[in-house]
Amino acid sequence: MRGSYYNTNAQVSDLERLAKQLPKPTTSREPAAASRRRPRTAKQLNAEQTARLIAGYRAGAKLRELGRQFGIHPDTAGLILRRHGVKMRSKGLSPDQEVEAERLYATGLSLKRVGERLGVDGETVRRTLIANDFRLRDQHGRSR
């Protein structure tokens, strides 16, 4: 067995030098564990905040707005309202509003503008028109 592995003195001294660079077994040099996000607890609204939430909803505020205002998820805001017996506003458009949405959109108004006039989001108008097989325009105003 001759060759570069025959005389191991150089290799042994290299290994000894490297071993001196390693940390002592008593000292811990483990990388800090990645900080995990602790699970958050649900924010609880006190009686005064709940009363303000209910009053805001009855005044016409949307669940998304109320959620932002009180630092809770919109679904949580809805859950609190239902728990307190608040009658929820219906989602979407009534049959009369659907007819009005089609009429307004046909005059050239955008979905957003039609929604503003009817008190709903433009996406609600878009979904309603599509469900009623109403032909929508492209983003440049041309019929598709």
C-alpha cells in the first residue's frame, strides 16, 4: 500500500489542527432555533366594544370595515352580531336591484359605479350579471 496514503503524518496533523478548531463538547454552539409564531388567542371584545360593533353594523358599516376597526376578522364580527341576535343584511342584490343593475350597466356605467349606486361591491354586480347571462364588456368598454 504505497502512494499518498502510505505516510499519514501529514493527514493526521491536518486532522488534529481541524479538531482544535471545533467547539468543545461542553459548549453548545447550536444555531438558535427559528422563532416560531406563537398561536394567537382570539381577541375578546368587551361589552362597550360589542355595543359599538352592533351600532356600527346597524348604521350600515360593512363587516370588513368593522373587523379592521376592532382588530378582528370580518367573520368574527359577523359571528358576534349573530350571537347578539342582530338581523344580518342579505348578501347580493334583490330582484329589483338586479334589474336596475342591468339597466345601469347597459347605460355604460362600470361595475364599480353600478355597485356604488346600489350600495354593494362591484364584484357583487359582476357575479349577478354573469349569473343572469348578461353580456359584460371588456376592460376597454367593448362587448365580448
